[in-house]
Amino acid sequence: MEENYILESDWYRLDNSAKIYPAIMTERQTTLFRYAFTLTEEIDPELLQQALEIIFPRFPYFNVSLRKGFFWNYLERNNDRPTVHCDTPAPCESINDIYNNGFLYKVLYFKKRIAVEFSHVISDGYGALEFTKTLIFEYLKLKGHNPENDGSIMDVSEKPDKGEFLDDHKRYSQIYGKPTEEEKERNLFGKTKAFLIKGRVLPADRYHIVTGIIPSDDLRKKAREYNATITEFLTAIYLESLIEIQFRQVKNPEKLRSVAVQVPVNMRNKLESKSMRNFSLFVTPTLNPPKFPGFDELVGFTRDFIRENATTKRLINILRDNVSVGESPLVKHVPLFLKLPITKYIVNTSGSSQHSGTLSNLGLVKLPEKMTELVEDIVFNLSPDPHAKTNAAVIGYNGRVYLTFGRVIKDAPIERLVFRKLVKMGIHVKLQSN
Amino acid sequence: MSYCVECGVELAEYHEECPLCGTVVNNPKRTIDLSKNDYPIYKKHHVLTNRRKVVRRLVGFILTMSFMMTALIPMLVDLRVNTAITWSVYPLLSSLLLWFSIAVPFFKKRNTFFGDFSISWWGVAIFVFIIDILNSGGLTWSRYVISSMALVWVLMAGIFIPFKIRKFVPVILIYIVTAVGYFLLLASWIADNSAVFSLVLPLEGSILLVFLVSFFLVRSKMHGIINFILLILWDTLIICVLFDLIITNYVRGSYAFTWSFIVVIALLPLIITALIIKRRMKLKGLISKKLHR
């Protein structure tokens, strides 16, 4: 009964993470992230459109439009048809409702590349990647390549599972109950402000992307020298670069701020979940001034911080606390027209100034063997962040790691420092950019 | 392959300079191949709507042609029957108003809310002015409408006024001067005329009502270019009918359809076409396919 209700319902509540995004969405802060798959041959837009039409009924939770209720935004089933468009110079441009038929994702093509841009309102990196993989798989099938599905691609002939629709933040918070005062891990108020890079901000229609293609074995080997994972190692380099930039930009030692990098954690690796909607949380390694350590200590600090804070127990506490904020009567019963500006104010003042950047590592993407021969590159990038100004996204595919920086400022200080450090360590880096 | 001498990174074939430090690539053994770009190239005046430019122009052109036809056909019929332009002046004017309000924004490089609002607003004012001239032979009832519309436009301009002007001229001063001027003007007219309650207010009210209904429709349910066009056509039709009823009541003392009948006949084919396109997914799909870039 409940299953039918979810499958047939023409509207869904926003999941707990997504509730914040409608308040902060602007032409600059688009909340869109992107996967770009480069194939070995030129894209045929008509076949891509056909592939999209084959797969989109399999993902009903993505075929929605954002609507306003009296207390909360909600997602309404969109019965229109998604269409493919030619790619733009600036990735993650804001979605135009009229142009995009009200959908919260875009499918784009350019030469040999198929890109899918997803709004965080409907999903996180995991859900969007499953959608993109399925799209590319169906496209290649239509192209006549007939790749075999080894189970890593979703089956479009199957009915969507009820679990895919669920807001697992809420589900697990109901299982574990409300947090006690000691268990609260609230991270919005009462923390010191982090350093934010200064620079000439680009107009809203520009977003610079630089991708460094790195051999994964070299990077893993280097990370292992420091007894760290790739995420921990890259976060440490990111932190060190931020520290150097702060020393360069802030001359007065009394004005030095903490340096913090947000690292998303996929909760599906911690808790059983089939959800295709947002189900990730953050840990934020933070270094306080004036004692900034050397690189060896920095890697050790980052490694220990991530390992201590990304434990299932701590993350569940954060999850329970996050849900309890939305469930509190003060938040729940305030009309949306009041809630949105208040949320926007809090996020733009307290929330966004607590990290100097974001580094999201999606991990290794595995495709069926035949598909791997036809897909050359996979690039993943995050949405523009007007506060931290830069962010980094990492994805591994076919023996390579793609480290992509996005920035909304003219100069590229972070990218420059990070890639130069990697080159100095003897790691080969090949660049792509827009 | 080329490497940046400063950063030590390998560059792509299309890089003329290092994207990290800006160092110019100086490798005599290679040619820079911009066609191998991984992303479309930024144009000098790239704006967010850039990729829609051609589609927008095409839509503007189609709308222009449609409005031209709805103006020309009645005019030719009128000329053939009456050997003069008589009643056909109304569809001509209505088509002009529609073209001004709907098609012109599609030709603009950058659309702003206030810019598009101003075009539509003054388009309606000119329309009302000409209708009055044609019906009454002079500026009679339309002066109330136009002056009220001017007042509303100034109030709106106060909200959207650029900071450069706001710095020198306080908005409140503009509001006070305009409001006083408007009420003095109105008082001088009302001294020998009682059109305010029977004409000006109903006309303003009808515009406000249509605007509010459209606004909430767009905010709540509607998306897609066809719905948008349908809404504008429908709004124009309703406004014309309401205007006609109110004006006729004021002039003759009883409600009747006069010139708005012609507007209805001119607009109905367009509305029906838009509805057919909306209903028939195949046709809609074809249009999307043909218009997408």
C-alpha cells in the first residue's frame, strides 16, 4: 500500500539535506554539480535524446519540478519531457525553467562529451552518477555497441524500488531517535570564521574549471608514503595551499583565520541505503591559527581528523541533529516566506564562512568492460561557491584520478599551488580546462 | 605535447597559455588546435542566455510573422470590401500591441524584468491613446488611464532605479513629486469630469486583476514556452474585452462588445494553435527538437 503510494504519488517532500538549497539557490550559487563522460566518438544528439527518453521513466524521483508550499518547498512530478541541449562554456549554469521544461537536471552534449548536471535539490553525487551511467549505457546500446550490463548499471526495465525514493536522513533519525544534548554535533553556530580566498570575482555567467588528470597508481603510492588515503592526502595538500594563500593575502598575523576544508562523506558506505536522493554528510578538518604545521604533520592531522570524525557513530549523531533542526516546532511551523530569507541569511553569514573550500571525492567509478573501452574520461565538478570561491572534486576512472577545481575568481591560486605541489612530488599532471 | 615551464604540468593541445599561471605556450613543434577544446569557447560577450540567442530570435521572428499576418489579412479584407481602412485598424493596432509586448523582448540581447515590464506597459499606454483618438477624436478618457499608468511606472522605476541615479536623486523625492503632480492633474480633470470611478479605476483594476492571476499561475503551475505564450495571448484577450466593456459602458451607458470582438477573432486562432501544440506531445516534441541547439 505504502509502496504504491510512493510510486504513484505526484509529489515528494524535499529530503532533509535538500531543504536548505531552495533558500540559497541563485544565478551564481546554482547548486548544480556535473558529470562529464568523454566517449571515443562524436555524440549524436538524436540518439542521446532517445536514450534519455528510454531511461527517464526509471528515475521518477528525478523527473520533478521544485514548487513552493506554505511551509516547505516540495517536488512535484513533472509530466513533461526532458530534452538534451548543447553544452555551454560555463559548466553548472543556473537552470532556466522555461528552457529546461521545469526539470532539475540537464543533459548536455559537446563533441565527444555527454554531461549531466544535477541540482542538489534532487540528489547527491551517488544518485546522479547512477543516472548518468545508465544514460551513457543506453546511448551506447542505441549506437550499436551493445555493452553488457555486469550489474553495475541500473536496469531500465525494472520498476523503481521503494527504497530509492526514501529520505534516509529521516528514516535513520527515526530509527536512532533524537540526539541528547551531549550527542549534538551541530556545526552551524559558535564556530570561528574560516579564511575565504580573496580575488576578483567573475560575472555570474563565468565559471572556470581546471581538471588535472593524474595516474592513480602514482597518487596512491605517494599517499601511502604518508599512510593516508587519496582523499586524506589531497585534503592535506588543499589545506596547505590555503594556508600559504592566507599568509600571502593576510599580512596582519592577528587577522589570520582558521583554514577548513569540507569533505563530504557518502552515508551509503556507512549505513544500508538504496536512496537515490541526498544521503551524505560532511566532515570538516579545521586548522586554527597561528600554529600551522608542516606538510608531514598536516597529512597526519587530516588523516586522524577524518578517521576520528567520519565514524558511523559520529555521523549518525550529526544526521540525527540535522534532522532534529528541521523537525523543531520553531522551524517546522514557520511559513516558507519567512523561513527562506532567514535560512538564506544564516547560511550566507554563519554557514558558508565556516569552510575555506570543499573537496569531494566520489571514489572509483567502475563501468562494464565494453563500456570502459568506449568511455575515455569522466570529469566530476561541483557547483560554483561564491563564498569559498573555489572547490575541488575528485573521481577515479580507468587508472586515472581526475582532480577538478572550479572557481568563481579570475586568478587560480589554489589550482596553481595544488598542481605544482603534485608535480614537485613527481606526479604527472595533465590539464584540461574551459 | 607541451608543458608549462612554471608549473610543470602537461597542457592540452588547445591551451594557448597555462590555465594555472597564464604563461604563454612557446613550443615551435606544435600547433595550437582550438577545435580540440573540451568545452565550448567563451565568447566575448557571453551571457547566460547565449545558447538561447538563436532560438529566441527564431521565436521572435515566428511571433512577428504571426502578428503581421493577423494584422494584414483583416486589412486586406477591409480594403477589398470597403476600399478603405475602417474596422481593420483595430486588429492592426492589437497586433502591433502584441508584437510590441511579446515579440520585441525576444529580440533584446538581455532581458530584465523592468525593461520588459516597461515595454509592455508603454505599449498598452500607446494602444489606449490611439483607441481614444480613433473613437473620440481627441484625448478624452485615455488621459486618466495613461496618467495612472505613468504613475505606476514611476513607482516601479523607483524600485528598479539604478544605483548610479539613486545616489544623486532620492527615490522618495521622485515619488513625492510624481504623486503630487498626478493628483493635481487628476483634480484638474475631475473638476469637470467624473470618469475616475466609472472608467479609470475599473480599467486599472482589470489590469491589476489579470496581472495578479497571471503572476500566481506562473509561480504555481506553469512552465514551458507554450504555456507562457498562451498566457500572454489569453491575458491580452481578457484585457481587451474588459477594456471594451468598461469603455463602452462609460461612453454609451451600457455594456457592449464593440472593437474587442475583432481582437477576439484575431487572437483565437493563435490561442487554438498554441493549445493544439500544447496538447499534442508529438508536435511539441518536434518543435523542441527543431528549436534546440
